[in-house]
Amino acid sequence: MRRRSFSLAVLASPMLSFAAPAFAQEHLHIEQPWARATPPMAKTGAAYLTISAGHDADRLVSASTAIAEKTEIHTSFTEGGVMKMRPVGPVAIAADKSVSFAPGGLHIMFLGLKQPLKAGESFPLTLTFEKGGAKTVTVTVRPIGAAASLGGDHGTAHGEMKH
């Protein structure tokens, strides 16, 4: 009987070690991933979303998608009365805080779009975090003039997230 109990304990130990990494990824929540539709010949586009961290801080280090040749994390700013944008390094997500990627600020930039972004369509976007690893979300394409909103996609975004 002891031998059997020992065998079960030995078998259970590896299972417990696999549970820890999955739990560690759950501290990040990605809400409302969306992009604006682009004109037919556009070669650039952008995605917006909100990233919230639980009790553990993390950093967004990169993003990728098959819809563009290159994907970068960018910020927009005004300099001398002219709106500009530039790539930024990893974006810190403080514990128990959120960071919004929105028009006129931080955004995920798509360079070399392979086809226009069309309203009503969606595409996968993979975000890679320093601690949380890669998370893939489904980005919904809104009409060209769409503005950020706090409603609508909130519940869907959580349901679409894949670890």
C-alpha cells in the first residue's frame, strides 16, 4: 500500500509543475482589441486595445501578425505642432494597472499591409510579454471613422483570447 501511495505522489508532482506556468499567464487581461478599416491602397494600419495586469507587473515586448510584413509598438506625439509617431521599446504594465493603446497615443503599428483592413473582418494578433509569454487575441476591424469605445467588445475580447 505504501508503495502505491508513493507512486501516485511521484506521478502527481510533475502535474503540479505544469500547472504553475499556465496560472502565471492569467495575470494579464487584454480588452477590446480593434483596428480601423484602411483605404484600398494603404500600406499601414494600427490596432488598439487595453492591457491590464493583475498582481504581477509585466512588459509588452513585441507584437506580430500575418496581415503585415512588420509589426511594431508605436507611440504618437505632437512636436512643433506636427503629429509624429515612432517605435517604442517594451511597454511596462504595472501591477494592478492598465495601459491603453488608443488613437493619438500608444498603438500596434502594421507596416506593409498585405491587404486592406475591411470593416467587419477580424484577424489574429500575437502579443509577447516578458513574463506572461505569447497571447493571441482576435482584432475586430471597425469602420474607417471609428473611435475608441468602452462598450461592445469587452466580453468578446476575453472570450477570444488564446494562451
